[in-house]
Amino acid sequence: TCALPISLVPVVIGALGYLAKQVIALVKANVSREQYAMLEQIAMTTVVSLEQTLKSKAGEEKKAAALAIVRSECAKHGIKLNEAAIETAIEAAVYRAKIEA
């Protein structure tokens, strides 16, 4: 009974990767290349930092903290994005961090 869900893991990972790429393309279309690089760096740094400092906290708590930090840092750098775009950048950073780990 466990063989079916395990066999679907590569399909799910592939689908998530494809979705992440599409959403990243959408975000890139709304900011300059320099701003996107900065957003990507801010999101990745935030995700890695929170994974270390909030290791025992629930995923939603980490996500809320990440949103607040990335939103604040983007504002400091003049990057204007809506909440969905910031969430997408964070989710993409989480996805990349898991792959690179």
C-alpha cells in the first residue's frame, strides 16, 4: 500500500519544481533583474537563517517570520511587491534550500 505514494514522490517533486519556475518567471516580469536578484538573496538568507534560529517552531510560524523579514528588507531596498510575490520568493527559497541540502 505504501508503494503507490512513494512512486509518486518524483512526480510531485517535478510538478512543484515546474510550478516554482513558472511563478518565479511571473515575479521576474514585475521587477528589474537587479531587484529580482536582491529579492532572491533576501529570501534565501532569510530562509536559511530562520531554519537555524526557529528550528523547533512550526512551519506557519517560520513562514510568518520570513514574510515579515523579507517584506521589511524589500521595502528598505525599494522593491515593491505584493504579498503573493513575496510568499512565492520565500517558497522558492525553501524549495532551493531543500534541494541544496
